[in-house]
Amino acid sequence: MMTDATALAQALLKEHRESIDRLDAILVYTLAERFKQTQAVGELKASHALPPSDPDRESRQIARLEQLARDADLDPEFAKQFLNFIISEVIRHHEKLQK
């Protein structure tokens, strides 16, 4: 027999999971849009013989993201690792375009 408290907990759990599912979709579509933009940057760099990476910009972006993470009450180290992963993927794509 399900108690009222259990039923309420299950309803709340369902709401939280639906919210997480929506946020996951937002993350995926946002990353896809970001990679479309970085693809355009990579093509521009390749067509003008510019280097595939820009360490100064990358450092500024990491510092910026760390601050955004602190402002959002998110672990800045996690945000840094996440951005480093994205940057490494972007550079890998840019290097492919250079060949």
C-alpha cells in the first residue's frame, strides 16, 4: 500500500526528472550550436592559414568560465575541466580542417 508521503515523493521525483530531461536537451542543442560556430571559425582559420588553437583566448575563456561558475554556485574546477574538454575537441576539429 502506497502512503500519501510516498505518492508525493514519487510525483516530485517525476517532476525533477522531467526538468532534468529538459535541461539535458538544452545542453545538447546548445553544444551543437556551439560546435557549429566553432566549425565556422575553424574553416575561416584554415582558409587564412591561421593556427588551429589560440592559447591566449583559451586561457581567457577558462578564467571567464571559472568566474561564471562561481557566480552560478557551480564548482569552478568542474567548469574548467568541462571547457578544457570542449576546447580540445574544437582544436582537434580545427586541426583536421588544416590538413
